[in-house]
Amino acid sequence: MLMTGYSMLTAILWCNAFIVMGALLRRRNRFIIRFSMLPVICLVFFSIFRLLCSVELPHTTVVRSTVILPAVIDFCTAPLVVLGSGRTISLAGLLAVIWAGGFVYWILAYCVQSIRLYHQIAAVPGTDNPRIRSALHAVMAASGKKTAVKVITSAEIATPLVTGFFRPVIFLPDTAFSDHELTHILLHEWTHFLHKDTWVKLAMYLILSVFWWNPLIHLLYRDLDHILEIQCDLTLTANFDAAKRIQYLTSITRVIECALTRKIPLNSSPHAAQLISTRCAAQIKQRFHLVLDAEPKKQRRAQSLLICGMILLALGFSYAFVVQPTGFPTIEPGYDDNFFVTPENAYLLTNEDGSYALYVDGKYKLQVQQIQAEPYVSLPIK
């Protein structure tokens, strides 16, 4: 396996294609009701996998670009600024600095927010409200899982949320919820913790920090937040009858009403999973529609797995080819000749010292020490 700049470019393009496909399917309620969230989750996972695993496999076919890519490379590597001692700054170098600067900014922002949240949690004692503690105990007992949970009530938050990777901390708005509402809210946040959604959000934030310049990664980040909420809703209500589902949605409606009353911004946090993470009416409406209409027993599991298999085939196909510029190697000192290298017009001969002799159109051109990179890796050796 080989990783090059061109394999990374190909991976980004395929990742973007998977993101768009997943975003389109996520918006189709009929599709989710019929096939569940599994195909959508597969598209999210495969888009991230394709982005991180940007390699060329042995069977990968190299598609040569003789005009567009060479022109782009020449444009990006042409000197923009000439410094002292003959040093220059190119567009590619400038973009690399901006890329690194953006990454540092996103990581520092996360660290600052983490420190602020840690101090906030440490400074506020957990609630001793007997209704809240009783509802939490019932939720944990029903799940069969038990761990220390700190519950904080605050007038500064608009919606319930859970944070913490090993020991959960649940924040609740300082609102007088009913017993049923408290149970549903705590059950929702506890399910987020059991699903390790805070870990998922952390991983997605790190990916966003690296590829912050890609607008489709931001789309994936926002969509993943909504997907986690849908998955949590459907998991909780899978065995609910119609009356219990309406009761559950009534609890969510109550949280939305409180958030609108407080007029506190609803911002998605990379540190926490929130019950309501958006004011987008379409997304809230979709959650309600799926909870009311989803019938897990009627979902076609075999067809859902078949769709996932087709997505997996698409992932495999994405490694079938990679676009690269036609080879234009560095010439030897004093050798005044420019030439293109392709597997059709060039080959290598092995020298006694382990190096290689490059022949183009039957004529010797230069000596090559390493052939692990393009344009030499694709050439036949005779």
C-alpha cells in the first residue's frame, strides 16, 4: 500500500460523495422508516474510513492526467514571494500554513472549552433534588448499568445534555419538569452515554479540526449530531406503544418550549450530547415523525443489509483508480532534457548497485535510486 498526495485527493473526493449520499438519505423519512438508520450510519462510517484510509492498493489503476493536474501543480508550486538566500514561497506552501493554522485554532478552541467545562463541573455541586435522584435511579436500574452520575441543574443552559467520557455528568435546565418528563429526559441522556456518543463526537471533532477547510466535513459534523439524536430516539421508543411515544414526544416539546422561553442559543457542543441541539424545525419535525411512524418489526432487515453491502462495494470500488499527473521527473544536473514518463513509453532496468536506469522511448534518460513513488512505481522493470 502506498499513500501519496494524489491518493489523499482521491480519498477526499470519495469521502465527499459518501457524505452527500448520506445527507440525502438522512432526509428521507420513508427510507429510514423502511430500512432503519443502518444504511445512513454505514455511509457516515465509510465516508470517514475512506478519508482516513487514503492509500493506493496493489490493484489500483493510475489514471494519467497530462493537462489539468500538471497545470494545477505548476500553478500551486510557482513562486509567489521571493525571500532572501533564493528561498521562495509558493501558493502550496501558503495554503499549507493556513491549513496548519486552522488546525491549531480548532484544537485550541476545544481545549479552552474543555477547561471551562471542567471548572464549571467542579465548581457546582450535584443536585440533591429527591425527584431527580429517584428518576435517575429508576432509569439506571431499568438499563442494568450502574455508574456514578452527577446531575447539575443550571439556569444558564437551554436544553438537557450529557458530557463525560468515563463518568457522565448530566446538565438539566432549572425548570420544574414533571415526573414523566424527568424520566424521559434522563433516559435520553443516559442512553447517549451508553452509546458512547461523546466519544463519537470527539472523534468527529478531531476529523473536523484536520479538514476544517472542507465544507462537506462541516455538513457531516452537523448531520452526525442529528443522526445520534434520531438513533437515540428510535432506540428508546422501539418497544413503546403509541401512548408512550406521544408521552415521550410531549417531554421533548416541553424542553423546546423552555428553550424558546429562555432565549438561550442552542449550539452543538463537541463535549456533550444534547436532547435538542438545533432550532431547525425540519430536523425536530423529522424526529417526531420517525418516533411516531417507525415500526422496527416491519422494517426489512435483509434489504437494509443488502443496501449496506452495496455501499461496501462502492467503498471497494473507490480504491479501483487514482488520478495522477503524467510523470515529469527531475533531471540529472547538466542533463538538459524534459520528458514525460508513462508505463506505455518507459521502463526501468536494474543496475548492479541496486539503482535503476530509466529508459523512455528506448533511450536512456537518468539513474533512479528509489522507485516507491510516482512516476516510477508504475513502470515495468526489465
